Amino acid sequence: MSQTSRRVTPLAAADYCVDLLRHAGLPADDAATVAASLVRADLRGVNTHGITRMQVYMERLSGGLINARPNMTLTKPTPVVGHLDGDNALGFVTATRAMNEAMKMAETFGIGMVAANHSNHYGMAAAYILQAAEAGYISFAFSNAPAAMPAWGGRAALLGTSPFAAGAPAGGKTPFVVDFSPAITTRGAIRRAMRHGKPLAPGLALDSEGRPTTDPKAAFEGVVLPMGGPKGSGLAMLMDVMSGVFAGAGFAGGVGDLYGGAGPQDVGHFFLAMKPGLFMSSEEFQTRMETLVRTVHDQPRAEGFDEVLMPGERGARCEETYRREGIPFADEDIALLQETATTYGTAPLAVLP
């Protein structure tokens, strides 16, 4: 495997995605929404959920498995609760609309909640937490996913590697952002290891016979393991309760596979937005968050650590660097991206010299 990489500007990465998505029939606004989320994942170092995913999204759009021009429907059983039927849209489009609707309700009533069904993979969950934090809201974002992980004690795939994400604005500091899978690793990371010809670390996955494996192909055909044993398994079930059972989407292993699935995924999502100034002024909340950040930074460091960071700070630093210097892509990823553009007759990705 090549160890070299090339850099791409965020604008070039976004233009590449928009060209492909417009070719697939997406309206300009929706194409820009999807591109922005994918590029932000790469900017924050979450390359498993970045623009290299365009290949599978294009395959599903071209095959009619995702609706390029959805007619999403919002119903509101109460003033602070909404349900969004995504009409089989790309998950980025459904999720961005859902979080916007939750924030609208929160602006008026202090809190807003939207559950969504008939959606698809929505990429990096932190994108929607940042959407809310940068608008001044505390938020939660949940999603379920295709079966890839066993319930604790089992060996068959039942639960998704469904991300848990939450965040809050922090005054003049970097927003607090947590976004993690309840699994030790993700299916995206396994696919990336397959593409790059790299073995997995021990203890991440089982093969189809329930045996530990470091072979990414065997792991992809088997299951990934929950982090913390029953804790990760329980957290994945919570994601399925809120995003599947409650939202009216696929659940209990009923979410379609992004890779190779023959029909719509019916992914479900759950979003909650809250105004920070419900129990105190917004200014006091921001001041208290800034105090929390400073206190965390001032903690005595454990051996091997140069600093103590808040969740979200490392990603923000990465984003700042990559916006300035360009996003690095391995040669294998550049080849995949250029192959995708060639397949659909769109402009190749512009790579920095």
C-alpha cells in the first residue's frame, strides 16, 4: 500500500461532490447540503465519513435506491414535537431539515424535538451538533444503522454501530461536541482498512463464525464488537429505540444495508434542540461553559499527555489546519474518487500540486 498522500482544498472537495450529486438529479441546495457535511467530516479528520463515501451514494442514487428529489413531510403532534418523513432522501438532507425544524421550535418554546424515518445514512453525526451549536443551541442527534454488531453475549449482527452525538455552545470557546459509535470500531473504518490493505487491531471484530479476527474482509462479513461490552450494546439499543422504534423507522436489524442492499434503508433519526437560556440568561450559560472549559484545560496531566482537551477541540484544530493547508487524501482514496468521477462523466477532483 502507498504511504503517500495528496491535498485537496475544501472548495475543490465540495465542488467535486456537488457536480456528482447534481448529475444524480439533486436540487442545487440539497447537493450543497450533502457536500458541506461530507467535506466537514474530512476537515475534522473523520475520513471514514467524508467524500470517499460518494461512490456508494452515487451507486444508490443511480440505482433508484435513494430519492434525489424527495417530498419530505413534517407533522407536528404538539408545538414542540415534529415527525419528518424523509421520503427516502439522502440522510444529510433529512437530518439537516430535521435539526432546523427542532431549532425553530426551540427558538419559540425553548425546546424542540424531531424524529425522522424513511431516511438513509447521514454521515458524521457531529455535523448536526455543530449546526445547532453554531446557531446557539444545545442538542442531541441520534441515528440507527444496519445490523453490524451483536447484542452483548450474542454473535450474530443485530444492532447498528449507531452514533450518539450531543453538544453545546461554549461562549468564546470551541463548542462542546461528542460523537461516537457504541462499537469499538465502525464499518466505515473496516472498509477503509480493506481498501488500504491494512489489518485491524486485535479485539475489534469477529468473523462470520464468531471468532476474533484482524482480517478486515472477514470482519466485514462478521460483526464488530460493542465498546465496554454490555454498555456499548445498551447504548446501541437506545439509539434503536429512539431512532427506530420511536421514529417509526427500521429497527431490530431491519435497517437496510448501505452496501449491497437491494431496497431503501429506512434509517431513522432523532434530534433534540434546547435554548441554553432556559434557567438562566444565555450570557450566564456561556460564562459557565467557558469556566468549565478552562477548568478542564487546567487539570493535572496524566503521563503521556501534553494537555487535557474538551470533546470537539481536536476536531476543531484539525479543521483549522486542513482549511489552511488542504485536506490530505491517500493515493488509494484519490484513485477511488477519480474513478467515481469518470464513471459518471463529471469533473475530476482537483488535487493540489
